[in-house]
Amino acid sequence: MKPETRLEALSDFLRIQRSKIHPHMVGLPLGTRRRTPGLRREELAQLAGVSVTWYTWLEQGRDIKVSASVLDSIANVLQLKTDERRYLFDLALETGSPPLLADDEKNVISPSLARILQELRYCPTIISDRRCNIVGWNQAASHVFLNFEQIPAEERNMIQLLFTKKEFRSLAVNWEHFVKGFLSIFRAYYGHYVADKWYSQFIEDMSQVHPEFLEQWNQSDVSSAPEVLIEFRHAKVGKMLFNLTSLQVQGSVDLRCSIYTPIEDSKTEAKLKRLMEDNL
């Protein structure tokens, strides 16, 4: 990631997070003549114990020296969650991991992970890498989402598929909410791998081709493992309810296991079994 791109991302993040903190949340009176939502820069600077000029430069994306202790104070004022705090530190201190070597990016599914995919027979499961490229899936995922085998490997990017495949748009009852969860994960990767130019190029390409992506990206949160309830409207079996659990796969390659567990008493598992049996 180019320095100016990293600093621009930091600027956008600070500005958006500041707009979310209302005066009463930090013990300040509401006052009058507030033209924008959230705290003023001078209020945040005072609460964090830094000068207004310094904080203004930081939020403007200027290349200035930043210490971990000052960032910690700013994070406390902004009431950042763990993943958001990590994202702030990655961007401001450029502490994210460097790009992986070519040999590390083969993303070979280990035999044990392949076995787990098979055992999760009625839980649609997808394995993706740090760029959200889909590198593994089970049969349940193919039946609920789409047949990933028919998609060329270089096009199996989950973020891209969400905006290009009509199957995803028609499947998710709340498509925007569905997309937001994946983008929050993608943003966490984006901050962590600040040295990888692939991310900024991917975001630029997606923004040009899909205007909706840019709108969603600017609104996305930061989360390494969101747990959400997802409602699908499958073309063949109708309403399906899943809990989405996202897990990191420990090892030399940064892989993620996204498991869609059928909600109990929702008839989702029975529908999935029937769907899979009909396609044998």
C-alpha cells in the first residue's frame, strides 16, 4: 500500500469514527450550533490529551510521528472495539504484516481441514484466504450458494462475487447487511496487510466497476470475526436461517473458515438435506 493510500485510509477512519461519538457519550454537553454529527476535532483532542493542531494533521492524513500511547488515548475516546483498535494501529504505525511470499500463497487445504469440510455436511462452509479468495468449500455450500467449481479459480473472490453474481443478490434477504459482514472482514485484512499493494488496486478496480461497492465500503465496519444471523430465500426451498461463524485457521497461511450453521427449529437443516438429496 502506498503511504498516501494508507494515510488516506487512516484519515477516513478517524473522521468516520469521530462522527459516531456524540458529546453525551463522553460526558460533554450537547451545546448549540453543531453543524456535523459527533465530536469536534478540538473536543477529541482535548479528551485524548493532544494538541488540536497535531490531531488535525493526523486526521488530515499528514505523515507525522505517532506513538502507541497517544493512539491508545485516541482509541479510548473513540470507544473503539478490539478489531477497530487494531485497524487504527496498523494504519497509523504501519505495523501490519508484509505481503506473503509466493510460496506462502498457495493456500493448500490440509488433509485435516478437508476432513472438517466433509464432516460439516449440513453446515455450508467456505474457506477463504486473506484476500477473500475462495480456496475451499463443501457440498452444502455449493447447494445453498452456487457451484464454485464452475467458476474459474481466478474469479473466486467472495467480495467480487457478491457484486457480480445475481445468485447472491436474490439469495440474501438483506443483501446490504450480508455484504457489510464480509466487507468488515476485508477491511480488517486491508489494515493488517498495509504493505500489500493488491488491496488498494482491488478496491480501486471494484469502485470503478461497481459504484455500490464504494458506497458499501465507505460505510463498512472493522471486524475480524463477526457472528451474525443470516436469512436466505432459496429459489428451491424458500426461507433458510443460518448463524454465520467466522474462524481463523491457525498456520503459516492466513485462512478463514466461514460456517453457516442452521438455526434450530427453523426447518433449515431439513430443507438443506432435501436440497442435497434432490441433486444427487
